[in-house]
Amino acid sequence: MTAVDLAQRLTELEQRVAALEGAAAAAPDPTDAEDGGTVGYRGHVRLGGGEVHWQIDVSARQVLAVDDRRRIDVLAALAHPVRAGIVRTLVEHGPAQGAALQSSAGLGSTGQLYHHLKALTGAGLVEQDKRGSYRLRATAVVPVLVLLAAASDVAGQLGS
């Protein structure tokens, strides 16, 4: 891992901690010509029996400078209809046992379910708790909803 990668990860962690503590993340100045502008999103979600607050603002250059590998893993995990359905179920209803997820996804075997869960957990979207339930990571709830909203917007599914 390079010094740039470590600095990037530290910045992201600081922003996440600030968001989780209820403090607004410090946004880069959008008028800074060297910075190239900023992009950000925020959310306050009360679904699935929990409540999540999230805000992030980063420079456009920072977004473009990040290595593509991990973000492509996230996008690829969400790009399968069954996985997107599992994620929607977890956001809407909260943690669920494997059998409930298998049923809601209409999968015929646990092998199929675990194949999809492996992709979602490998991408850092889903985690398994000590009781064996699966849940969307709290820090992934708003970003996942933003990704789904952005994809719907690009696809022309959202009204302007």
C-alpha cells in the first residue's frame, strides 16, 4: 500500500467517523481551482429497524484518483439482480437469516444464496452478525441507496 493510498484511507475514515458522530464532514472548497470541485452525498435513513446518518464530501480529483479495483468489486456485486434484491431486502427489513434471504430471493438452494452472499460480503456491503443473520453494513446503507438512486437516474427512471 502506498503513502497516497494510506492518506486516502485515513481521510475516508476521518470523514466516516465525523459523519457517525453527527458532525458534518469538512467539505473541500468548491471554488478551489486546483481541486477541480467537489462531489458529495448525504442521507438520513430509517429503514430495517435502524437509523443511519451519513454525509461525505470529497474532491472530484480525489474520486478520480482512487484505484478502481475495490469500487468495481462493489459495483459488480450490486450488478446482479439477485444481489440487488438481497441488498434491497436488507435495507428495507433489516437483518435476516439465510433461509429468509433465500426465500425472498427465490433461490432454489443454499449454495446459490451463499454464492451471492460471498460476493456481497467480499465487496464489504454485507456482514454476518454473531447470531448468523446477515445485514447491510451500517456504513454502506446510504452509499448503496445513493448508488441505486444514481443508477436509476442515469437510466431515466427517476423524475426530475
